[in-house]
Amino acid sequence: MNAAVRSDPVDLHPSIAAVLTHTGPVLLDFDETLYLRNSTEDFIDCARPALLALLVLRVLDFIRPWRWTGGEDTRDIWRVRCVLVCFPWTRWLWTRRIATLASQAANLPLIAAVRERTQAKHCPAPVIATLGFRSIIMPLAAALGLPAQLRIVAPRLNTFADRRAGKFRLVAKAIGHDAIRRALVLTDSSQDDALLRACAQPLHTVWPEARFRPALSDFYLPGQYLSKVKRPGERYITRGILQEDFALWVLSSVALAAQPFMHIAALLLLLLSFWTIYERGYVDNDQVAQRCEHDPKLSNAFHEALVPTPFWTPWLWALASGAGAALLLRGASAAALPLFFEWTVVLIATYTGFCAYNRLDKRTRIWLYSGLQLARSAAFAVMVPVTLVGAVAIGAHVLSKWVPYYIYRVGGNDWPPDSHFMTRLMCFVVLSVVVGLAAGFASWWTWSAAALLAWNVFRARHDLLATFSTASRLAPREHTDPLAPKHVKE
């Protein structure tokens, strides 16, 4: 390789030395390479008020509109556009913050090499090739001290096509395939494999100082620990809480509500209040496991500290939403105060029980687990009445959750995964018959009982279909006379 700028690049990072000595085009990634952070995340992080912006982005993550525009590749376009629409002053805040960010996260040795190479008359100036957005990167590149004549190849915010095309096609369209074949490509991203395979000198370099910091990650919001650390990628809030716990709460109590819509709104606030504290129990569970267990089962996200885990802020959320539920149920009257007090006692008892569960041996946890499941299923009943069939459904739900856990803890490994739907349906039917025999079946001839039965059948539909599809009749054994002489094959 011929030296184009320096004949002896001593004491330089190998990638920087290669940038200085490569004779052909040089393509440089921007995020976590020239800029040792992520420009898109830092731009979104400027949105204010931060808590409201974080809530808007969580709603966007729940809806996932990028499913219709090209998948995850277009997610950041939706996020940035949403921020600009809801918080249009973010662009101004970004320009004010750029100087500070540039001073904190500039890759100074690489930037110096880029400036030196750009000043050399006998080699082409580097090209910045990035999937960050052009309108965000241009002022940041200037603040980093990068030469103004550098060409920036980056997606536009006003179209999804650039992100769908990917970096390789964007670069090929901008400088041509022949230039790529002669180029040095320096990037930290494994998503640039196509570009690295096509170039003359691929350099996949992860800079030790580079940090990916998610936008607004310093601000607490209920549910973040569940969705990002405890159960990442499971959509647990939707499938495990809203479709399970909240549906059970509503179906067990709404038949007795004088104002059903107000009742459901109050239950939503109670759900937020309860799960804010229950989530805090999960945080304590992981922290105790890390300190005390020899082989703790912790997700990778736990060690990466993706979300804040304050102690008192969840209690403020829980008490505020609990107070809101009490006001919806009793109005602005003296009757709301004792209701709120009872709910606060339930929250304290639940968290205390969770902390005790986290600190006891695993055999003893078997019995406390049933109490935690009862709290999840029936805590709301201190605020609103439940029907008789609703109480039966709650009992069936608790049993269906506890039985697999009991079998797991006593050494059973054959219990099928996600089978609590079928167990819950069976328990619901059995308990309904038993209670009906004792108290009469009049309470079961109601729409709420039918709704609970339909909900249990619907949630267990896959297990039911699997059971019926694999069921087979046992064939009779061939009868043999034990006294008959056995045939010996010669």
C-alpha cells in the first residue's frame, strides 16, 4: 500500500493510519465513529418536556407504524418526525446543545486525520456515509470541526425510501460502484456488511470510547423496566398485563358498575398504580439476585443499565394514579379518602411481600408466590366490588399461575410452557360447578359469567385445538395366554 499523506504514521490507531495512507476514496461512518455517540438519539433527547416526549415515544413504540413503511429500518424516521411535530422547538434546542455534545463526543484523532487528508492535494477528500439523518448531522459535523467540503451521504427525513434502500445503495448512487470497489470503508456497524464486502479495504472498528445512549434514558417512566430489561422483546405489557390482568379485572367487576366507562377508566389508573409498584418489585428481585445468587437469571439489558430505576419516583406515580382512581370512583368527596388509604395499604403490602419473596430461599418462595399472584389478580377488589363468578375467575387465574410454578420449583421440568390458559379454563369450570352446587347456579346465568367463560376459552383456544388435534383412541392390547408356550425362533 502506497503512502498518500504520511510515510510513517507512528503511534496511531491502525484504522487512522489506514485512513491517512489509503490512495483511493475513503468512506467514513459518522455515528459512534467520527461522533462517538448516536446523533439521532441525541437529537430526540433534546425534546422537552422530556417526560411528555418519552410518553409519546412509548405510545409510538406500542403502535409501531413503521410496520407499514418498511419495518425497523424506518423506525427512526417515525420517531424524529413525531418529535418534530409534537415538539417543534426541538430543532432549536438541538442547535443550542450541539457545541456541548461535540466537545464531549468528538473522535479527535480520527477528525484530525480527516482534516489532514482533506488538505492533501493528491488524494480525494473523505466521504461521510451514514444512516443518520442529513439535517441532524450537518450542523453537528460543523461543530466537530470537520472540513466543510466533505461530502455527506445520508438519508433524508422527508422520505422512507432512503432508509429502505440502505447505506450501500445510497453510497453507490452517490459515488458509483467503481469508487466503492477502490475505497476504504471505516465503520463500527455490522449493518454495513454489504459495503464492507464490496470495498477494497474494509475496516470494521469499534471505538472503545463510543457509547450508545438511548434518547431520554435519564427519565423514569412506568413500564420501561418490564419492557426493556425484565422481559425484553416479549410485549409483556400488552400480552401479559392488558390482555390478562386488566381483562380479568374488567370482566370480574364491570357488571356491578353504575357507570361502566368511568369504572374502566378507574381500573386503568389502578392498573398503572399497581404495576408501577409491582415493577419496582421486579427491580428489587434482579438486584437481590445479582448480589446473593450464584447463577442469577438476568437479561443482558440488566447489565447495560438501559433504564433508570429510582426508588421514590415509582411511589409518586403509584400514589398519584391511585388517587385519581379513587376520585373517579367516589368523586371529590370525603368517601374517596378512606378508599385511597386502603389502596395505599395494598400497595405497601404487595411491595413488602415481593421484597420478602426476593430474599427467601427458592423452596420457601413457592408459598409466597401464590400471594403475589393473588395480589396481581385481586388487588383492585379493595376499590371496587366483584361478582361471584368474577371471584371464581380470579381464583382460577391464581391457581393456573401457581401450579406450574410449584411443579417447576419442586423439580418438575415437563410442564408445558404457556399452559396456564388451559389450566385456568379447567379451574374456572370446576370452581364454578362447585360454587354453583353450594350457592345455586342463578349467578351463572349472566352476561358477565358468559363473558368470563368466553374470555377463558378464547385465551386457551390454541391449547384446546392442540389437545383435540392430538387426541387419539387407545388401541386394545392383543390378548395373549400367559400359560401358552412361547414360540422360539430357530
